[in-house]
Amino acid sequence: MKLQRRIALASALLAIGLGAGHFVQNRTTKAQTLAALPEVTPSSVVPLAAGPEDVASPPSKPALPAAPALAPAAPAPIVSAEACPRQLDLMARDRAMIGLTLIAPCHPAERVVVKHGGMVVTAKTSSTGTLFLDLPGLKANAEVELAFADGTKTAAQIDLPEVAGVQRFAVQWLDQDAFQVHAFENGADYGQKGHVSAADPHRPAPGMASKGGYLTLLGDSTVDLPMLAEIYTYPMAGAAELVVEAAVTEATCGRELLGETLTSRGGAVEVAELTLAMPDCAAAGDILVLKNLVPEMTLAAK
């Protein structure tokens, strides 16, 4: 313990000695520097302040008008309008169809999700951001919503009084879970006059009224995760039998196909899930047929 205290004391004294030596050395150096400087004696004294008789007064200048006070700059006006607005217009057409027009210049060649009455399909705008669609109306108070890739949405509403006398059936699916709607009007068979399908949708000519049934194909299959649908509009008179088919292909075999069916009667919409277990790939080329989808669903082989 004594040895430790001695070492600590010696260290403290050494530190004090070094500090004192440094202080003395600095003072000595400064003193030597001051002593070495020669004494400076001024040879003449020049007065810095002159009397009024020695300096001529400058000619007086006319008083200038005071500068007007500058008003603070007004803040830039806040522009409330969208930098790139979107315009969605809906038009009621014959047989409760909806004519859709979209003008969205900031969304060129873009995937758009179209929603109406439980129906969800994809579309794609043109290179200038426009989109034109014909949608089967499912509700009397029809609202159509468009969802864009950036998460923003645009919606519009239109009244469809004609939907009260219209009945529609639809099936919708995602990507390769493909289904096909076939309608057989007035007892027709495959390939006959009353057979309505994607190959022969019986769509009425533009501007021409039609009382028969027809099929509307919706969805753009070229976009990522396409959502597609086939919607059949029943004839205003006569009977129609509906079936939904699913082809066994390399893309569909050995797994479940998922979809939804929609039934619109007088503007009341019912949505139901559609699940179909496909056979293994040895059955490629076969077609499964769902009959009696309204109101029941049974499976048969074609």
C-alpha cells in the first residue's frame, strides 16, 4: 500500500513539475522576445482630426424621394386541380348495357381493374390512356369502379331502369382457370342456330336492338394476372339452357379451377363460388360440363 502511494505521489509531483517548467519556459521566452524588440520613437505626428476650416464641405445633393415600401411577396396560389385528371363517363344503352369511356392520359398502356356489381375483370388502356368498353349492367343503380396500378381509383354511377326486365348469368375466373359459357336457345344443340358461345356470341350489331340472347366476353388476357369473364344475357322471350365447360389441358389438368358465377335477375345480383377438380393430365383433351347452374350445379362428362 505504501509503495503504491509513493508511486502515485511521485507521478503527481512529476506532472506538476512538468507543468510548472512549461509555464516558466513560456514566460521566459516571451520576456526575451519583448526585450529584443527596439524602442520605436515617432519622427512626426500627423493630426487625424481636422478643423472645420481645413476641410471643404462637399456640395449638398438634392434630397431623393424615399423608395416606396415593398409589399411582401404573395404566396404562390395552391392549385387544387389534379395535375393529370382522369375522366370516366358512363352511358346507358339498349338492354341495360353500359357504355364506358375513360380518358386518363397519365395511365397509358396500363392494366386497369374494372368492377361492377360483383363482376371483376381486367382491361388495358391505349397508348394515349383511353379505354372504351361495353359492360352488361347488373344493377339498376349501377356503379363502375376502375382501379389503377398505382392504387388510385375512379368511379362513376348511372341509372339503368331497363335492368328490371333483364336476366344475366356470368362466370369469371383468373388467368388460366378458364371456363366457357354455352347457351342453347329454344332447344338448339351444339353448332345449331340457337347455340350461343364465344365462337358465336350473337352480339347485336351496334345501334341495332335485339331481343335474342347474346354473350359478352370481358377481360384483357395480355396483362399480368388477367381476370376474365363471360356474361350471357337471356333472350327477352323464349327459353335457354346454360352450361359451363372447362377443357382439360396441360395448364388445367391435375388441379382445381377456381371461379365465380353471378346471376342478375331484375337488378338483384347473386355471387357464388365455383370450384372444379380437374382430372389428371392423362385426360388432356376432354371437356367437363357443368349443367343446371341456375339454380343447381351438377357435373357431367362430354
